[in-house]
Amino acid sequence: MFWNLTTLILTLLAAIVAYWLGPKAVAAFKRFDAENHARILAERDDRRDAAAHIRHTLNVAQEQVDEILEVSESDPRTGTAVKRYVFEGETYFTRDEAEKIRAQKIGDIARGFYRELPAALAARKRDGRLS
């Protein structure tokens, strides 16, 4: 088998690639395992936490809201570069202002979820999917 020159070259090339990519693949598997282990521990903790559903609702709402963008522009009075913060097309002078508006938006989405929850649970109960 190894007497064939093509097979020998391909085997050596595969060994070099495996040697080169091996540590990266092992690191990726370890990172995946650590994330999976952390997720399992978080789920176990959530079973004991009465307010876990609120945290999950806020996390889902946070994923649905845009991030705050930091942009540099020149100040029209002085001509120096200043940082401005943009959230949903509105420009804010400080990050705190933008964070406050973003937090209000996240809260509105979460409250909307809890307003719709009774109707969704009633529909599931009617369909027999809620036991």
C-alpha cells in the first residue's frame, strides 16, 4: 500500500494536516464541552430559582433589541472628534442615555410577552398540549 507514491504523498499530507489542525480541533471540542457543561449547570440552577423565567424572558427580549452603536463625529462647534451613541436611529450624547432607552425597550418587550402569556396558555390548554 505504501509502495505507491501517490498513496504515500497523500498519507503524509493528511498526517501534516492532522498535526497542524489537531490542537485547534481539540481546543474547539474542549470549548464546546465547557459551554455544554455550563449550560447544564445553569439549567439545574434554574429549576431551583423561582425567578428564572423572568431572567430568560429578559435574555430573549435582549436578543431582539439592537445593540448600541458608538460613532465618532466631529463637533460642529469645536471641530474635534466626539463620541455619539446611536440606538434605533436616534443619536444620544452619552452611553447612559442610550442604555436607559434600550433597557426601556427590553422591558416593553418582556412585559408584552407576559401580557400575551395567559392567552397563549389558554390556547394550549384548549388544544390539549398543556397537561
